[in-house]
Amino acid sequence: MEPKNPRISIVTPTYNSEMYLERAILSIKNQNYDNFEHIIVDGNSTDGTVKIIQKYENTYPMRWISEPDGGMYDAINKGFALADGDILAWLNSDDFYFPWAFHVAARAFEKKDIQWLIGVSSSAVTVDGHEIIYQLPNMPAVFNSRMVKSGAYDGRQMYFISQAACFWTRKLWAASGGLDSQYKSAGDYHLWKKFAALTKLYTIQCNLASFQVRKDQKSSDKVTYYKEVNRRKRSRLTNALTLAYLHLYSLVKYRKYMINLKEIL
């Protein structure tokens, strides 16, 4: 278990993110938890990204650098090398946290002997100029760590593991070796596999963050993503049987890997 009131370090990689970054910053700045730091690693943006960062400099616990890097995962590794928190996470510049996220995550790590936590997955999409936040349907109550380790959660056979809603310990990050910066799209997928080889992924029934869905985002490049995943696509029958198994697993293992809010708050 982590110490009382653990320090949380959030890394945000950016590059030409002026359209989205401010909301991500505000979602961290306005958390109802005060022991945190925000490290923004900018890849030498050429738009108004740096001006937005400077606007919020010295208004909350944030520090930043802006210099060329080897891509998003290189930037994230660079940010975590500067971090001093007990709990780590990264938030992409177009995603955002809900105001209670840090408080809920901190209490979970403080009171439970866990190293890796995910909240309920939710996404944000803009329709006719209005943003809608929705929860992914039929998500399992818990994640099967053996299947995470095997790579089943690749978005085809099983759901993605939402990076925005994940928090983990510094100890786990160090033991895993961090992100492999050779990847351009699937670095988090390979990181989850390494995490799963070391610990279990616990779920808390609470929305912690929202993933932005838009056409021009890096994660929309499925060709590059699945090339880096390097996993054979399964048949619909196999997918259906796997999903049925996972939901059964969720029922059997529900109490063991599910964190109830009432237990920690």
C-alpha cells in the first residue's frame, strides 16, 4: 500500500496541441486533490501550444519542457524520468480527467495493496458541435491479467485498455522498464503486457477520465497500430467465445479485483 496522501505525477506529451491542451490542463489544475504534479513534455510545437502552457505556468504544480523528441512515447519516458510521485499516469493532450480522479485513485492505492488501477472506460465525441461523453457498452467488471499478458486486449479480440483511466505505482513503472519508444501507436499496448506479467489490473467502478474520439488522432491509424501489435486477427466465433469467457471470469473474480468506492472513501 502507498503512504497516506500519496503524491501523483501526471505526464502530458504534446505536439501542436493548441486545440485541445487547455482542457487537459484545466482538468488537472482543478482536481479536488492537492498532492500532485503535472509535467508537460512538448515536442517543440510550432503552433500556439507553448503559449497555452505559459498561460498556466505558476498557477498550479506544473513544470514543462519544449524540445525535439523521438515521438510521443519518448516524450512520456522523458517526463517520467523527471517525476517524483508515488503514483504515475499520463494524460494525452486531447483527453481529460474528471475532477475527482486523483482523490479516488489516491485513496485506492492508499488503502489497497495494488500496483495498477483502471477506472470505468468512457469516451468523448463531438456531434453537431456538442460534446457527448459515453461509457463503452458491455465492458467486463474486471480484466483477466493472463489475457492482458497474452495481448488479447488489442481492440479486435477484446476491448482496449483505456490509458487515460489508468494509474500505477512508481515501483511497477521501474520494474517494467517503461515504454518502448520504437513504437509510434501501440506503445501502451506493449506496456500493459509488461505490467500484466508483474501484477494484476484492478478496476474501480468510477469514471476517472475520458478518451477523446476524433478522426485525426494518432490512435485512428489502425494500420500502424496493428502492425506494431503484431497479433493475428481472430475469427468472430473466437472473439465471441473469448468475450463470454471473460464475462464469466468477471462474475467469478468480481470481488477480488474490483474496488468498491465505499471501501476507500
